[in-house]
Amino acid sequence: MPFDVREIQPTPNPNAVKFVLDRPVAEQPVSFLTADSQAKQPEHPVSKSGLVARLFAIPGVSGLLFLNDFVTVSKRPDAKWPGLKRAVKKALAED
């Protein structure tokens, strides 16, 4: 089921942004520090849904944290937020 992004919030880290969603995405905190880290948690609902893979497929994404109704996306320092934000919103909206 797709997610609607309600708000995008800055974080103290200039390379991380918080995407507040319309519903919970994870009951307990779960982080993926690399695309390969999904393999360590294959049974987690966000892994099984394909969401982690879709987000890491976006060039520049370097890490993910899911908790309650938000996902924090970290980027590589050379990546630019405007394009990344659009791509993340699109990936979250996919079924």
C-alpha cells in the first residue's frame, strides 16, 4: 500500500531528512545503513514490501531509518536534496 508524505522535516544532520507519512511504517525502529543491510533483515515488513530496495535504488541514498510514521533518509554528501526528495516521495507512493 502506498504512503503519502505529509511533511518533510530537516534534521540536525544536513545529510538527513525526515519524511513524515500518513500512517505507521514500522512499530520498532529499524535502520538500514547500506543497501546490503537489507539482507540481514529480510523478514522485516519494510524489507519484504520492497520499500527498502526502492529507496536504495535512488542514486545518492546512503541510509534509512524507519520508525512509527516516518522514515529518515540519509544521503551522500555530494547528492542534492531537491531531486532526492522528489524521488523518495515517488518511491514511497508506489504500491
